[in-house]
Amino acid sequence: MLDELTRRHPAVSVELRLLTFGDQFERLADDDVDAAFLRPPLPPPLRTMTLAVEPRVACLPSSDPLADPAVGRPLTLTDLAEHRVVDMPASVSRTWWDDWTVNPRPDGTPVQYGPVVTDIEGLLTEVARGRAISFLPEAARRLYPRPGIHYVHVTDAPMSSAALAWLPGRHERPTVAALLDAARAVAPTFADATSSGASRTGSCSAESSSAYSKNFRL
């Protein structure tokens, strides 16, 4: 998407930012950023464009018996019922994290939460230390390979989606409009699936200036 944006608008300056779990929604709502790549569900009134849909995987410490290749099968939520899951800071929406951890589980059992993490590196570290597990998108297999971590498909976990998110009215900004056009070009299957509903954490912001459409932080 960013390559397409640059191809269409070579004069646009793009700055990437990495947000934490705790501020990913606040920075967008406070207008510190114009748009963000996030994982649903998102709080209102954010608008979203779905970019991809993929399975959810369990992120386990390599020392966990269920991570042993000899197990030779995908896992179920029942298999993981006794495992503690990393938790989020109080500033993070519980609705968002409960959805990611499938809390409560289909049988009504509440999830057991473990150490609090503020970003993906902290999450992976706590899992590698054997202190808890987590659930991540399938893409984590290639994006976050780490010593001491093993990813296993969970057959009955909900699918995960990636979305571009922005506040109502912000699509009228030239930079955001250009980003949305680039998204539609590279993700045509999902590009029209926009919503006002409840979506890793990159973001974008445009400078306020007479050259507004040429300065873009993402």
C-alpha cells in the first residue's frame, strides 16, 4: 500500500511511527495521527477499511509441551484453557483485548491473565520466558520469528482482520484520501468493506501547512 502511495504521489513524504498497545487508539482520536493500521474490533466512531483477513495463531513458549512438533496437530481453545494469557495495560480497551484472547471461551470459562505488556516486543519476551501465551495473526509467523517461541494454528479461534482506520471526516484530507485510494488499488477484494464499527500499530499524520498534502507521517 505504501509503495502504491509513493508511486502515485512521489512528492509525498511518509514518516512511519510505531505505537504501543496503550496509545494506538488515543493517538488517532487525539489527531496526533491521521490514519492507522490496526486490528479490529475498534471503538466508535472510527471508520475502517478491511485490508486482509487471516487465521489467528497461538504464540507459545518453545518449552510448552503443546509446542512440541511431535504433537503434530493444530490446537483448540480447550487445549489452551489452563494457559495464562498476557494482559494489557488499564488504558487498553477490555473489549478489544477480550476479543483477541477469546474471553470468555465458548464454554463460558474466563481467561486466566498473566503479565502486563505494552508492546509486541514485551509480549514476545514474556511468551519466550514461559510466563504466558498470546494470540496473534497468522502473519506473526514470518514477521516475529524469535528464539524460544513457537506458533500453532488454533482451529476454533476467530479469524483476524487487518484494517486501515481513520476518524469521520478525515478522509477529506488530501493525504488520507490518497492513502485510501492506494489501499483500494492493492486490496480490491476488501476495499469497499468500510465500516464505522469497532480494527499493529503503525500510524500516519499530516503536517499543517500550505504544502499539507506533501507532508505525511505514517
